[in-house]
Amino acid sequence: MIRLVPNHADRIRRTAEVTFHFDGTTLPGCEGETLIAALMRAGVLHLRNAPHDGAPRGGFCAMGLCQECMVRVDGQVVEACRVTVTPGLQVARL
Amino acid sequence: MTAADVDIAVLGAGPAGSTAALAAAQAGLRVALLDEQDAPGGQVWRAKSAAILSAPHTPESKAGAALRQAVADSSIMLHPATRVWQIARTGDGWQIDTLRDGATDSLTATRLIIASGAREVVQPLPGWTTPGVIGLAGATALFKQNLTVPGARTVVAGTGPLVFYVASEIRRLGGTVAAVVTPNTRRDWAGSLPAMLGKPALVARGALWVADLMLSGVPVLWGHQVTAVEGDTRVSRITAQSVTGASTHNFAADSLCLGNGLMPQVEAAQMLGVPLHHDAALGGWVPACSDDGVTPVAGLYLCGDGTGIRGADAAVHHGRLCGLRAAADAGCTSGHAMDIARRNWRRAARFGLAMTALSRPTPALAQLASDDTIICRCESLTRRDILAEIGSGATSTNAVKSGLRAGMGPCGGKYCQTSVARLIAAETGVTEGAVPPPTPRPPLRPVPVAAAAGQFDYDDLPIPKPAPL
Ligand SMILES: Cc1cc2nc3c(=O)[nH]c(=O)nc-3n(C[C@H](O)[C@@H](O)[C@H](O)COP(=O)(O)OP(=O)(O)OC[C@H]3O[C@@H](n4cnc5c(N)ncnc54)[C@H](O)[C@@H]3O)c2cc1C
Ligand code: FES
């Protein structure tokens, strides 16, 4: 297949993989990356349930505005799109 | 009055704000540059996260690196990772209240330049709140910061050039594009060719993205729109239809990037008393200011996409023009530099405005939401709820807000107010510009309860007070 836009995936070097926890499961991530990206790569998009109808929601704006990516990290409610991954981070769905 | 901390504070370290800060600092002024991001660059040139050790360069990463270097080499006092949540007059100057790492602080400045940029507009459609649906512009933030794609198979949908950029970035980063769906037709694009010819390099880049998609067999559906998203805890299927309704296509996909252009972030300027007017060609409500960014409010200047969506190139020149103007008002002379910046800005704006015109949501998109479609994501309010409130006499976004709390959730109405205004306009038979813009309230940015550890309570979020009608 002809590609005019090259695939650069193999040329991206990331920090060493660490693990963190999301609702009891252990997931891989790279230290210093944005939590929402690590969750996405791990296939976790459902980050919370909407307060009124309980419907599943996940990150939407990726820029800290919509508040759809709120999760509980080490006991605090934060935006997954503005928090970075550290080894052993405890993340829970709201 | 005690002296201000700095001569000029600049809110927003995107291309506009950073360039304005550089111009003012080079003129010899004490300049502070504040941004909630960890490094300058703004939306278009957002910096990589610390997790990326190295990666191939892109035009965006190169321009961003050059800007960050220029700021680092200057006398600018950079305040990264700093959220500005409130601004108020103090004497003749300004007090800027900030939040950084959960701690509040403040800074005073004689003059203030606001370069708060844009945010995206997403037209609600059935299923758009399903996890895996992300904003089209928001997706670019993921790419630039984390070099991560939203899923294994992504449909990319929306208006303007961004669909092709996002699709090509997904391919570059190793993802798979299931389809590109855009309401624009090839004819729409041909119509903007005259304005585009001024930027041949950008046209060539766009043509390469489209050619790559075609050659690799990715379906590109011109004149189509996504009409429904299926999935429970994540996207599973996307339906697209031609704008005329003649043909329907289904795609298996686990993610959707969806967006319909950008709107200026005007809340800070509006809160400080700058009048707004509606100009669809500029992306919606825009604040009153001269070409140089001078506003009717003394000591307050504006530049970049926050004054109208003209794009990144224009933002650079506008920033320089505005920074030089503020420096001139502070007594520093700049010779012909302002004239040059103004000329460059006008030229760049021509291209940017053509892209804005292509990015505007088409009227058909407004019809996509069904009665059960959520309009206000924070409060889970559907189109039916909003229509009922309009039916009982709410004819402004503020009235819908106080009746229903639409727009009073933690996002502060940033993602529903345009849709609510469009519904009001359609129901009451007026133009969108005749529906008054919502009254902004601090906090300007969400102030998460991070500081308040412990039990999460939705009502603890600093939700804006109801606006006066
Ligand atoms: C999500 C997104 C992605 C985009 N991606 C592209 C792209 O890939 N290519 C392209 O050509 N154009 C893109 N654009 C268009 C964008 O508007 C550019 O034209 C350009 O970035 C505008 O420059 P600017 O300096 O005016 O604003 P911006 O670059 O948006 O910069 C504004 C800055 O202000 C900061 N800010 C705003 N409010 C506050 C506050 N209260 N406290 C602290 N900081 C604050 C923001 O963090 C941001 O860094 C994008 C827009 C958005 C919204
Ligand atoms: S995705 Fe919108 S705030 Fe994080």
C-alpha cells in the first residue's frame, strides 16, 4: 500500500513503563504522560458516570474544560487530562 | 498605590500571547506570561509531555520548540501550569488570581493582554456522550502532548481542515482511520481556493493528507455527516449519512473525533466589561477591539483567536502587533514594526478566515440532535428539556440557565451554551446573534476540588452563581 503519510509509531521513544491502578486493575503507563492518554492506550475510556442519569462518560475536550474526565486520584477528584502518571498511582472511577 | 508586580501581564502563552509577551519584553518592559499548560505553545503548538523522550519532528513541534526557546531566552517571567480563575481592577491596573498545584496566588500588573485563544464547537448528535467520542481539536491535544491516538479504529468527522489533519495524525501515530466524514463538499473547498493560494505550503500539506487517505483506501465521505453513535461504555458503531439523506453508511469503530469549528474564548474580556458582538465569520461572539488589540477598557488588550478565529499564523502577527501597541502605550517606541506586523496579520488572516468559513457548522448539523440527545453534558439535560424551558418563555441562555441549570455545571456552560442559543434562535425565529451571550461568572477556568480532598460531592464544585436575567 502506498503511504504518503509515514507511520512514525516505531520512532517514538517514551520513558520506561510503570504501572498504576484503575479501579483495582493494574495498567501500564509511562511516567510523566497525561493520565488520560495512558488510560486510552489501555482501552479504558469510561471514566465516570454522569451525576444525574448515571450514563457512562469519558474524556471529551482533552484540554481541561469539559470536566468529563474527572477521576479520583489518591483520594482527590482531578481531571485525567491534566494529571500525570506516576508509579503506583491509585485511580478510581467516579 | 503600591507599584504593580509587572508592567504587563499576558494571559495565555499560545502563539498570540507568547509573541505579545516577547515584543513587550524586548521593548524593555517587565512582563509576566501565564498559562495553565506546562509550557508555552498554546493549542496549536502544545508541548510534548515529559514521557516523550524523542519523536520525529512535525511543523507544529518545530514551531513550538522555537517559541519555547525564545521565551526561555527572554526576560519574560513565565508562570506555567497556572490557571487564571479571576481578574479584577486594582487602582489603575489589574489583579490576576491564579491557581497552581492546588495553591492560590495573585499577581498585579499595570496592563493586561488577554490571549485566551479558542475552544471547539461540537454539534450534539445521538450518542455523542458515549466514551470514545472526543473533540476533533481536542484530539490534536492528545497527539501533540502524548502522541497517543484515541482508539484502535477511529472515525474522524466534522467541518473544515481539521478533519484531514486529525486523520493524517492518527495514521502517522500508528492508528487506523475507519473513515473521514465531512459535511463540506469538494465544491466548498474549491470556493476557498483563492484565499488559500496565499499560503501554498499549507495547501500542499492539506493536499498530501487527502491524497494519502485516498491512496490507502480510507473512505472519505464528502457532503456527509455522522448521524448516530452506538456503544455503551465505549463507541462500537458509527452511522453517517449524506447531507441530503440519500445514502447511509455504517462503520465499526471504537472511537470518534468530532468537531465543528472553533469559537473565541471571550469570557475573561467580557467579564472585564469589553462589549461583544456576534460575527459568524469570526466564529461567533467576539469582543470589541481595534486591529492593535486596544479595547474600550483602559489598560486591557486582546489578541489572537480569542478576538476571532483567524488561525495560528495570524495569531503570531496579531500577538506582535498587540504587544508592540501595549509597549508603545507604556512609553516604548517601536518604529515601523507595528505597520509590518499589521500587514502580515491581515495577510495571514485571509487564509485563516477562509478556514473558519469551511469549519462553521452547517444548518443541517443542528437538526441531528433528537429529543433525547443530551445538550448539556454536565447536567445531562436533553434537547427535550431545553425545548420545554424555551417553550415556557426562556428566550436567553441566562434564562435557560436559571430555569434548568443548563450551563451551571462544572464546565461553566462552555460546551452547551452555543447549542442552547441555537435552539432558542430556531424556536423563536431569530438569528443566533439576536440571542444574548451568557453572562460569564468566575471561575474563568474550572477550579477542581483537588484542594478539597476527600469525599467527592458534585455540589462542591465551584459552580457559577445564576446569571442575572
Ligand atoms: C483544542 C484545540 C486544538 C487546536 N489545534 C490546532 C492545530 O492543530 N492546528 C491549527 O492550525 N490550529 C489549531 N487550533 C486553533 C488555534 O486556535 C490556533 O489558531 C492557535 O493556537 C491560536 O493561538 P492563540 O495564541 O490565539 O490561542 P491558543 O493557542 O489557544 O492559546 C491560548 C492559551 O491560553 C491559555 N489559557 C486560556 N485561558 C486560560 C486561563 N483562564 N488560565 C490559564 N491559561 C489560559 C491556554 O492554555 C492556551 O495555551 C486548535 C484550537 C483548539 C481549541
Ligand atoms: S477531557 Fe475535558 S476536562 Fe479532561
